[in-house]
Amino acid sequence: VSLADPREELVRVSRLLYLRGLVTAAGGNVSFRVSDEMFWITPSGPHKGTLSPSDVVLMSTSGEVVETSGRKPSSEWRMHAAVYRARTDARAVVHTHGPLSTTLGTTSGVVRPMSEEGIIYLGGAVRCIRWRRAGTWELAEAVANSLRDSNAVIIERHGAVTLGPTLEIAAARAEALEEAAELYLGALTSPRACWRSVLWP
Ligand SMILES: [Zn+2]
């Protein structure tokens, strides 16, 4: 398997996201689109930190499994399919369960990046959409709609979704969002939190 194999990339990025605490053994998923309607996605079941390329599943945006070694695609594949339909420029979608971005998005409705890096990667404030049941088209369409004019969105009490022209960039956005939440939480809870209006009007 060459380095250019998207399955290798998916496995590598999944492991990095797991080590960073952004996906858990069973929660979160990553995909990479190889044509208009086909994408590789991490499977349902195996631990996200120890996947191998043969675990990854090729499927179509209409939900057909095209190639698998026996694994089922992530139960949240609809979210990926809907994002690829809504954003023809997206080549990769990363769905994380980052604790701080989830908590802060849920409680304050938004995560505002403060650092230059955060602003560059996220563009601006990241919205939180209301909870809908995981794995449903209802959630998938809500996520995709929110990502029409943004590269990141938080789902209330669940996690976040980022996209990018490459897997590296989608993953970097996921990490930037969690870092932004860490900084934002620090600023909000700091004894000088009243100064926050100076930091970002
Ligand atoms: Zn999830």
C-alpha cells in the first residue's frame, strides 16, 4: 500500500485524532472522497487508535457499500455523504468528539477562535446546531446545511464536523476547533473575563 493510498491516510489521521483525544475508541469518524460520489470511511466497530487500511470501507453518497473486507461503514456515514453533496470542494470530512468544543458549543452556542491560527483555520466563530439523533438523515442534512458557508460546525451534546480540500486540512481544523475551545474557556473563566470584550468585540 503506497503512501498515496487514501486508506493509509485515513488510518494515520484516525490514530493522530485518537491520540489528541478528538476521537474515542468508538466515537468519531473520518472520510476521504475519491470521486464525486465515492468516499472511503472509517468502519463501525474497531478501535479508532488501532485501525488498519483493510478496515476502511469504500461507499457511495447514496449509501451503497462498494468495497469492504467485511467491515460495516461508520453508522454516521450519512453525515459524510450529505456534506460531500453540499460541498463539492470538500475532499475530506472529519467528525470528532472533542470534549471542550462539545461542552462549550452546547453551553454557549458558539466557539470563537482567539488565536491567529484559530482564525486562519476556522475563519471565524463556529456555530453549534441543535441536537438530533446520531446516524439520521435529519442530523446529516442539518450538518451539511450549516457547512455550506463554514468549514466547521459543532453538534449540541455530541461533537463537531470539519471539512477540507485534504485530510490534513480537515484534521487541522478539527484540532484548531478544540484548541479554540480551550482558549475560549480559559478566557471566559479567567478572573479578568470582563476584559473579553476587549479581546473580541
Ligand atoms: Zn459522533
